[in-house]
Amino acid sequence: MSNPTITRAPRTSVDGLDAFAAGLHGRVIGPDAPDYDQARAIWNGVVDRRPALIARCERTADVIQAVRFAREHRLLVAVRGGGHNVAGNAVCDRGIVIDLSAMKGIEIDRDRRTVGAEPGLLWGELDAATQACGLATPGGIVTHTGIAGLTLGGGLGWLMRKHGLACDNLVACEVVTAEGMLIRASPDSHADLFWSLQGGGGNFGIVTHFEYRLHSVGPEVLAGAVLYPAERAGEVLRSYRDCVAGAPEELTTIVILLKAPPAPFLPEDLHGRPVVMLAVCFAGDLAKGETVLAPLRSLAEPLIDLVEPKPYVEHQGMLDAGVPHGLRYYWKSHYLPALSDAAIDALIRHAWAAPSPQAYTIMFHLGGAIRRRSPADSAFEDRAAEHALHIDAVWSDPRTDAAQIAWVRRVFEATQSFGTGVYVNFLGEEGEERVRAAYGPEKYERLARIKAKYDPDNF
């Protein structure tokens, strides 16, 4: 494969760059390549960074070579899987992006109920493959999210209350270290590193292969959404709080406060109307699910009830249209305990005041299998939280950036007194103090020691 013309990176000789490019099974993309702008673009349209090189890897050997090349030439490194992080960690200015998006290998072992997956896979791709066998591992709620970043930070999704977080279902990982060595991390090998990869984020090494446990799921689940009018939000949220307090683990619920999108499955008279959307997934016996969901489907008079038996993979894509690639995103988040009346009132005061009709405030109900695992067993920290609150501005016009960001910060400040910490995958560029809040002092210090062991130069 011929490589495009490549502009020289800082402190990198042309000869060294040509040899590096020639040795890859994948390809090196530089600023003069016709697809450079496409290759550097990520999900969040706010992020506009220009790396000197993009090494699009196809094999683990490519990743090792890219790490060693970057070390030799002292290049700033970003690692890209799905490119879905709001802060834009998947791309950097003037350095090298080690792009894993072409690494999409997958192997399913039905007898062991495991799946081996490469880091370029998206959740929709992984779910489609495993559901063909009637199996699944807990993943995200948007199919175009990459498996790698979501798993390494924890992994909230529709199956989490029944089967735990994505990181809770890791069996082992293959990791390219900062020194460019390939190691296997598992409970029996490099156990400290494996502990950190279960919720500690993606800066301990580059995971080139994930192995997950699989569970029997579906292929049909009882799932969908019920929409209630925003003017009934106080009643709906207080009743919701009481209903989910004793919910079985098969049930995961997500509350979204938004203006109803112009989706084809919604009547036109609802488009743009402020609503409380209660999104649900019951991953168990469908008849039992009908009984369990009945109270949640009558918290008030619904505007529309879209809950029905459907394939799990279809439900996984339900929210995709609301978060497309290329729009501008800004968010803030924290965990919440069981909802107090004051917290509900604060949400109602601010949620529908966003300057963009595409903005939303989303709240994930946690507990269940997440809480059953000891916090000491993994880097993921707040297993006692009841909810994860996520305030997300979504817009297209850069001239309104300040107003969009200001709305998020107002909602965050109005609810901050109720917060108990933060989910690391919901962090933007918020500084070390907020990272510490995601782990607490003891776990943060343990992660720092492991980081120093495997990446002493913060490569």
C-alpha cells in the first residue's frame, strides 16, 4: 500500500518517517493526505486539533511500532478508538495519533461464553456479532460509541443492573505498554494493571485486545420509552423515585429531560415539546417485565408509550439519532444519591431552559449488580451511587458556544450540592481535582502508583 505525502513531525527525520510508514501494515496519514481532515475529525465537533501524523494501525504489531517511534522522537501521543470522548482525548495537536479504528477483529467462544474484541470495534458492531449467538456483554447506550474508552472508564449501559458494568465483565486485556512491550493483564498476570483497567481510564497503556464475559440476553427485551409532559415533571419524578427504589435487577431505566426530537416515531405535534422521557430496558422474562413496568408506564397520563418487545440490538440504537457525529457538545456530570425533593425541583427549574432544542439532561439509575461488587475489586469507585446525572449541551452554531456552555454550568451548579462524585467517562477537561473526585483519595493514589510503575515518564 502506498502512503500519502507526510509533513515532517517535530524532531523527526524524513528517513525515519518513511521507514516507519513502510513498516506498518496500516498506513500513516499526514496533513497533505486527501483524507487528513476526515481522519482527524472525531465525534465532538468542538474539537479541532491537527496532529502531525495519524498512524492508522491494523495489527498489534503496528501499535508497538507506533509507540516505539513516538518514544524515539519524543512525540506527544493520543490514542483513538471510537473517538467519542467529549474532551477530544483521541486527537492531539502536532503529535501522533495512534488510531485503532481499523482494528475490528472479534472472536466468540460459545462454550466459554467469552468474546475477544479489538479496540476499533463500536458497540453496535460487537452487539450484532454476539447477539447472533443470543449473547451480549454490557455495553453503552449509543451504538457508535467505541468499546475501548467506555470499558476502560467503567461502562454504563442497558444491562448494567443485571450484569454489571462493561469493565466488570473483563476477563483479560492485551496491553502495549509505554515501553512498546506487549503484555497480558488478568487476575493472574499483571493483576495490578488489570485492576486499574477496570475503570481507571485509558492512560496506563494501549489495550489492543479485550476479552469479555458473555451472558444470555434476548434476543428480545421489553424496552422503549414513555414520554410525559414536562408540566407534570414533579409528579413524574417523585413517583419514579419510589418505583425504582425496589426495582428488580433485570430493569434499567434512564430519565431524559429534553424537548421531544423530530423523530419519525414521534407524532409531529410532540416535536419540540418539553417532555420527561423515561427510557427502559427489561432484560428478562417478558411477561414479568410487563408487570414490573406497569407502574412506570402510568406515572401520569403519558403523551405516548413506545415500550414493546423488540430485539436488544434495535433498542441499543434508540438514542443514536440524538447524538450524531460532528455536532458541538459540552457536558458536566455528577453522581446523585436517591432523589430528594430539592434535587428534583432544581432539575425542573433548569432542564428545559437550554438555548438549543437538542440539549438534554439525562439520569442513569444505577445499583443492582454494580453495587454487588466490592469497590476495592476494581478502579471504578462509586458503586453506592443511585444515579449518574449528565447535563449535555448539543448545538451546531459556534457563535452560540458561550450560551450553551453557560446553561450546562448553571444546571451543574444548581445540582452540585446533591452530588457525591463523578463518573470518569463523563469528565471533560475539568482539572485534577475533578479526576480525584472520580476515585477518592485512596484509590487515586493507588492508581498513581500503578501509573508510575507501567508508565513512569507519563508517556
